[in-house]
Amino acid sequence: MTEVVEIRVPAAAIVEVDAEQPVLYAVVGQPGPPGERGEQGPPGPPGDSLQAMSYTHSQAGAATVWTIEHALGFNPAGISVVSADGYLLEDYGVQYLTAGLDLRLTFDIAVSGVAYLS
């Protein structure tokens, strides 16, 4: 088994080594200046579009429960609800029904509007 020991010493230090033991060492100085910039690599594969990462649900009829089938493939953490009269609603419950496929929003009063999921 080979034991590796790293010793960091100032540039002017003297290090004594047992002559009976094989030693492999390297002298490391200060880093040099950066090299020339390389060529740009090839473009990467296409990513998910914003449309595939978000969903907009319109609720035309006022209801206390909105069941939203979004099929995003994940449970959206970003949920914004705007009422039909333009108010941002903040007091509602969220229940994830089928992971990544649908959810239910519950409100204290019947409301219509739009839910933005991301």
C-alpha cells in the first residue's frame, strides 16, 4: 500500500527525506497567467420551453373549488390566482391530487378568474 502525504512548505524551506524510502515529489510554484480562450463548443440540446414549464387555467364559473388538470409532470410550487375582477388572491388552499398531473384549489367564497401554475 502506498501512502500519500502532502506537505506544503514555503518556497525557501528545506525538507529532509529518509534516503531508504522512495520519494516522489513535485515543486509547485505560483500559478501562471491564464491561457488563451478556447473555441466555443457546439450548441446544447433544446431545453423545455416555458410553455411546457407553466400552465394557465381559466375558471369561467364562480366556484369554491377549482380542479385543475395541468399535466406538467411536477407539482407546481408557483401558483398565482387572479380573480375575474383583477385582484390577486392569496388566501386559498392547495391540494395535489395526482403527482404532476392535477391539483385542487379551495376558496372561502365562490370566485372565478385565472390560475397561473409554474
